[in-house]
Amino acid sequence: MPTLWFCITAVMVAVYVVLDGFDLGAGAIYLFVSRTDDERRKVIRSIGPVWDGNEVWLLAGGGVLYFTFPQLYASAFSGFYLALMMVLWMLMGRAIALEFRSHINTPVWKSLLDGVFAISSILLTIFLGAALGNVIRGVPIGPDKYFFLPLWTNFRVGANPGILDWYTILSGLCTAAALSLHGAHWVALKTDRDLQKRSRTAAAVLWPATLLLTILSGLATFTMHPWLLDNYKKFPPAYVLLLGVFICLGLMPWFRSKGKYLAAWYASALYLTLMLVAGIYALYPVILPATDPSRNLTVWNSVTSDYAMSIAIRWWIPGIILAVVYFVYIYRKFAGKVNLADGSDHGY
């Protein structure tokens, strides 16, 4: 049962990254690909019906951690308190900018809100990547299973780390490039004409950066923690996960060259999924490494009781079915190109 909940949590995190990843990426490239107010409205409308629903997966993932891995939830949320508050402010700033922009016609305020939306999106992609980097790098968990991290210390990986160091910044930049590329594919899929061309150009620029940062992040990860390859050595077929990452990267420009933007988006979605799955597989059964390996939080020492897990699964199954049905409906309903002249502005 603990392994099952570990897999469920991993799936929910992957779904969040893929779905909220493209609207964060669309926000990150927002000011670079759109030139006119109509073009900016098109970018916003491409994510408008789904962006808030996508963030439900973040809340749901947090809820799963709370009732299945309470020790991990307590340790991580207290240790990353400062970073989480910064993420919360960026999420609020992004939401406020999206909602208020359609209700304010003053050019100065629209420009300000456009900037808040874009900057919040860029910073969120970096901070989410840095958070993943912290999980892989390890944190200074104490004997009481708690820790605290300042925003930075000496920018080195060691016994006294901060949230930001050279490795977590590299992870943040890799994630920012990958999610921006994911968002560029989405905007190219949902728009046309000049906006689509600029989004395609943005994807072409972001692709080599994503490839380079993926290679550098992988080399840095396995050099810093060689033990992360242990699970792959025990089960060599799992190396297909790492191979799949680069196959997906190779497919993206090929699909774009054919004008198959939906396929390119699927390739970037699968790339993000495989990156996460490969990292999670490498960590298992550890779910939060400590700088002192004897204090690692694992699937076994962080889990709740068997009774609580059995009750949780009974509530989780109908809940996840409802969520999937809703998302299938909403994405089918708003399929196709964005059209500002269709008479259904949806507030954006």
C-alpha cells in the first residue's frame, strides 16, 4: 500500500507539471510572442478556460501528501516555508493579473498586469524547478525529522545548503526552459498567423537550450549522487526512461517542421513526464533525501497507518474519476483555435 500511494502521488505530480506546465510556459513567453492587445488576449484565452483547473492537481497532490505521507508533508512544508510563501505570492499575482486584465481598459494598468503575469509565470517555472532540485540534492533533516532552509547560503552543495545553490539554479533554469518550450507548443497549437509563427520561433530557440540544460542537469545529478543509478543497475530495462527523454526531445523539432503542433505538444508532455518518472524511479524508496543518508525520509518511515491508507483509497478513486471526467469534458469543449470573434469571450 505505501508503494501504491507513492506511485499515485508521483502520477498526480506528473499530471500537474504537464497541465499547469503549459499555461505557465505560455505566461513565460507571453511578452515575447505577442505584440498587440488582440494577440495577448489570444494567448490568455488559449489557457483561460483551463489554467485554474490545472492548478487543482497541485492542491490535490498536497492533499494526498497530507493524508498518506504526513511526516513528509510536515517536514517539507516547514522546511520550505519561505519558498512556499514566495510561490504562493507568485500564484496570486498571476491569477490577479489574469482576472483583472479583462476588466480594466486603461493601457497603463493593462501593461502593468501583463508584466505581473509574465514575470510571475517565469519565476514560478524557475522556483518549481529549484524545488525539484532541492528534493534530489537533499536537505539537512535533523534527528526530529525537521529542517529549515534559508533562501541561500554559499551557493554550494554541501552540509549547509540553501534553497538556491548552483545545482538548484541549474534545475530551475532547465525547468524554466522545458516549460516555456511546452507552452510555446501550446500557443502555436491554439493560435494562427503571426502569433503562431512567433511561438514556433520561440520553440525553436528554446529547444537547444532545453537539450543542453537537460544534459547538464543529468550529468550534475548523477555526478553529485552516483547512488541514484542503483535502481537502474538493478533493473537495466529502466534505462529506457532516460532514452525516452531524448527521443521525445528529438521528435519535437521534427513534428514542428511538419506543422504538427499537437504532436509536438504531446512530445513535450511525454518528455516532462519521463523526466519526472526517471527521477522518481532513481530516488525510490527515498522520497526526501537528507544530507545525512541515515535520516532520509522514505516510503516506509513517512507513511500513515494501513487503516488510514485503506480509507483514503476509497475516497480517492471516485474523486479522481470525477476530476478526469471534468478535464476530458473541458478540454474537448474548448478544443480548436482561439477565435476572438466567436462571441464567447469567457471574460478574457
